[in-house]
Amino acid sequence: MRLFDEIDLAPAPQSTVLQRALATWREQRGDELLPSVTAMQGNIASALTNSIFMFAPSQDNKGFSLSRAGQKAIELFGCKASGAPLSEFANRRVAVYARHLFDLAKKRREAVCVRFTLRPHGKQATAYEMLAAPVGKGDDPDWIFGAVTAL
């Protein structure tokens, strides 16, 4: 079973929201390998706030915990509060997708975009696009900035 319908390692998002999120990450990165956490937290356009998310390293440093998320991201992940570890999100399938995407972006030290389809029981399938981009100090990508939207 494939996790993603498509993995874009040279991101060219279809969604304008993800295009803006990627542009924001690139602007904040400038000539550096990674943008800083402070820069990313302080420079998110209001047009993006509904779809963006930021994840910090979990307390055990083996995963990710939600730091900030817009309403669309919260609904998709099935989480309720900041600080919640990805491993405890209600939507387990999306949590697995996110974990794989975050690990890939962190390893590559570059933004990655994926597309996937959710087929809830008894409901119509919905296609999603998710962007994850590493954030941190120097060349240490310990945070993840991203956005998600239905296509």
C-alpha cells in the first residue's frame, strides 16, 4: 500500500495556499540553509493562518508535537491542543502520513510536498495536498513548518 499519491521533492504546489506557504518559507530562509523558528512563527501571513502548522520536537526527541495550527489543519489532524504529540492525534492515518513527510523534509533539509487521498468509511474520497519544510538553527532541522489543504 502506498502512503502518498504523489511526492514532490522539488515542490510546485497546486494549491495557492501551499504556494504562499512555500514562498514564505523560502523568503524567511533567505541565503541560509534553514529559516529560524522565530522568523517562521513571526512572519506568517494572515491569509495562511487557517491552513498552516508548526511542529516542535517532542519531549523525547523521537517525534513531533504540535506548536501551532490553523483550523483546517486541526480538523484534518484530529487534534485539540498545542503540545499534543503527533502520535496521539485522532486521525491516525494522517498522523502517519505527516510523520513520514516530516522525516523526509528533515532528512533532505528541503521543503517537500505530497498529495494523498482519504477515503473515510461511508463518505466521498477527498484529495489533500500537504507541504512540510524544515526549520531550525544552522543546519539542524528540528522543527517543521507546513500547510495542508483539500484539493
